[in-house]
Amino acid sequence: MNINNKRKTVSFLSRNVIVLSIVSFFTDIATEMLYPIMPLYLSDIGYGIILIGLIEGITQLVAGVIKLASGVYSDHLQQRKGLVNIGYSISALAKPMMGLFPTYWAIFGFRLLDRFGKGVRNAPRDALLADVSTPVNRGRVFGFHRAADTLGATLGPLITLAIMYFYSENIPLIIGLTVIPGICAVVAGWFIKESKKKTDLPAAEKGGIKGLYRRLTTHYRAASPNYKRILYLITLITLIKSTDIYLLLRARELGLSDLLIISAYVAYNLTGTLIIYYLGSLSDRIGFAKTFAIGALSLGATYMLLSQNELPLLLVFASFIIYAVFQSIYEGLTSAWMSLHIKQEERASGLGVMMAFQAVATLIGTLVIGLTWTGFGAKIVFAITGLQAVGLAAYLFFTQQRDYNSKTDFGRKPYVEDIKRLTIENENFRTAIWTGRQLQVTVMSIQVGGEVGLEVHKNIDQFLRIEDGEGLVQMGPREDDLSFEQQAHTDSAIMVPAGMFHNIINTGSKPLKIYSIYAPSEHPYGTVHKTADDADREELAELLEDD
């Protein structure tokens, strides 16, 4: 029974979260000043559906490969800030250049350079965000960052609308003005604080390109099944959705004017700004799998709606707002979900691998959709894509009732598993993995500065082992007499006699990973406490029921 319900809570809005959000805000103003007009502009000057999709796919592929390399180098150098600032600087320079040299190949080249910059910055930036968050608030941290990002994405096309209205659709002027928010982003980037979480790498991983390649391949082979499962799911989602530019072209095909398309794009970004923090908070409560099921359902609804050959313009406009739910989840929470299953010292590499998979899927998806659109028409393309998304939503919701961050209780069945891996991978405060008649095994993750909480089990002996981290063990005959105190660390075993008050406080600089054996069982079969507060609430409810 836990008798200490007062726990320390820490604000998720650290300096890096705020600064990176400001940087993304200005960067997305510049990016989204261009994004809604470029496919329309390319279409007007003679680019077909397949070629527009190919350009987008190639630029995303290049960005993905660079994200992979940047992630590996970030982990290798144990630095994030420098790569983040280099990436934002490259993009700030590349965007206005498209206005100075408005030819086919120049636009393609500078668009490629812009995506190169995005590739350099994304993995280390997301690793920085993960470094300053915890599994309990990671959805909110990434949600807040994405909200600032989409606020900039809302202002960008609004600026474009104003310029098009007052300056007769002067696209080179729009492109040139992107230099202003780009410079603001670069200046803000210098206030990023380098991550303090550094880990000594094995000597074999520190030297040259071979060391980096070995690090990457070793990371993928050693990655947990949860990491790989989520990686394949995210890749499948990316393959289905391909690229947003097809939505813009389809909206024009269904009758929206260019000004209305940009207005719909503004509404889409504004919706994303308003809902992304809520969606991030929702994912912290119900898990990422169910949250992504909601996103896939909105993707399916959007594509099914746009598959109609005749559609009222109001519904075409509304489809952008529906799509905002999916895109907010996909863009805002993908890295948050993946980062739960990556070691801190390999976080940028792990996210870089994911982004490379996404890039390849984007190229394949854009080509398949472009060819199908050209051969069979938009109706077939959008209907098939919509059905695929709905099917994926059903899979995520009905077959992934537990978040991949949870384990299943295998109690009363023969069970053999790597207990160290289960303990290290667990991100919940407490998860029961085996509950029998006379024995129970749980795994715990105690955040930095957190604690198990003062508790006593009257008729239950308890064994605990620390698999990673360090903490202060306290025990005593009464809650006001914890006379036994001893520091424990990785591989320490802790024995708690029945009737003994006890607590473990995380005194280290990383989450404390523990597995615990109760004899007999202490918690209900299938117990999952995502946070310490969840554990307190459940135990309080049990006390009230007993009364």
C-alpha cells in the first residue's frame, strides 16, 4: 500500500522546448508561404501530376537520407545544437533563392537544398526535445512544439494571400520575402542549449565512417521489437498518405480557385494549431496507438470525401480541416512515439532511421499515386487510399488495445523472457508482467527526482533489482523511522521483509529501471500504472472500496 501521495511535478516547458518552438514558428512561416503555391505554380508552367509528385518524392528522399546521416553524426558527436543550427541556416538561404532564379531546374535545385537543410536539423532537433522530456509528458512536449510550428504554418499562407491580393499574384516577391522569417529563425537558434545528457561511446564506435556505419547497423539489429513494429507502422502510414500536394491539386480539380485553396490551407494549419496540444495530451492518457488510429480515420475520411467526382465547394474546403487531425498527429507525435523505444544515447540515430524509411515510402507513394491518377483518374486513387487508411485505423484500434509501451501480463502461463530487456524498455511507472497465485513480477521506471513512494506490505516479502540507474533505498519499522538508508546502483539487489516501510528515490541523472518480485502477489492481474499519479489514484480507490 502506498501511503505517500505527494509527488514532485515538473513543468514540461523547459528552455529548449520554448526556443525550438520559436525557431520552428519562424521557419514554418517561410516554408508555408511557399508550400501551397508551388504545386499550383509548377502545374501552370507545364509540370504534370507525375513530374510534380516525382520532384516532391526525390526531395523528400534526399531529406530522409540526410536525416539518417545527421542522426548518426549527432549521436556520434554527442552534440545536437550545431547540426540543428546548420540545418535551419541552409533552409533560410535556399528558399529566397528560388525567387531570384525562377527556372525549372533552379527551383528543383533550391527546393532540394531546402530539404537538405531540413534533413540536417530534424533528427537532432527531435532528439533534443526527447532529451528534455519524460515518457509521462513527451506527448505534451512534442504537441506544444508542433503547435508553434503550425501557428507559423498558418501565418505563412496568410501572408501569401495578402501579397497575392495586393500585388497581383507576384510569386517571385512571395519567394523573396521568405528571407525575413528565415533570418529570425537562425537568430533564435543560437539560444538553444546543448543537451547535457551525454554517454561515453565504446571506442569501436568513435572512429570515422566505418564506426558510424557500424553504429547504425548495430542500432537497427539491436533495436527492440516494439521499435521495429512501430517503425513499420509509421512507414506504412507514410506510404498510404504519400504527399500533401495531391490534396492541393485535387482541390483545384474539384473547382476551388487558387485563392480559396490557399484559404483552405490556412484553415487546415489553424485547425492543427488549435488541436495539436490536446492531441499530444490525449496520447499521454490513452497511448499513441489509439491516437494514431484517430489520425488514420481522419485520413481515410478526407480521401473518401475527395474521391467524389462532384463535391460542393464547402465540403472540399472542409476536407482540409478533417485532414488537419491526421497531419497534426502524424507530424507532431511520430517522433514522440518512436523515442519511447530508443536509448537516449542512440536517440538521434533511431529517429534518423525512421525518417529515412519515411522518405523512401514518400517517394514510392507519390510515384504510385501519380501513375494511378494519370492512368485511372483521381476518383480511383482517392477511394483506394481512403479505404486503406480506414483499414489501418481499425487495425490500430482493435488489435493494439494496449500501447506498445505496455506489456501483457503473462501470469499463470509458462513464460521465459529477457527480464533485463523488459525492464529497460518499460516506460510506465509500473507494469505487471507475470501474476500468479503466490508470486508477481512487475517492472518499474522511476523518473529523475522521482520515487517509488513510501509503502508497506504487511504479509508480503519483496525482492527488487536495479537494472539501470541509481537510487537511495530507505527502510524502517515505522514511516517516521526510516533508519536504514543505503545507496544502490545498477545490478543491486534489494530485499524488503514483510511489514517493513520502504521507499526508493531516484538520485541519478536518468530514469531508474527496476524489476520487483512480490510473494505473494500485491497488485491486480494486468496492472499498468503509466504514471505515479495513476498508481496513487488506483490505490486510493481500493482503500475507499475496502472502507
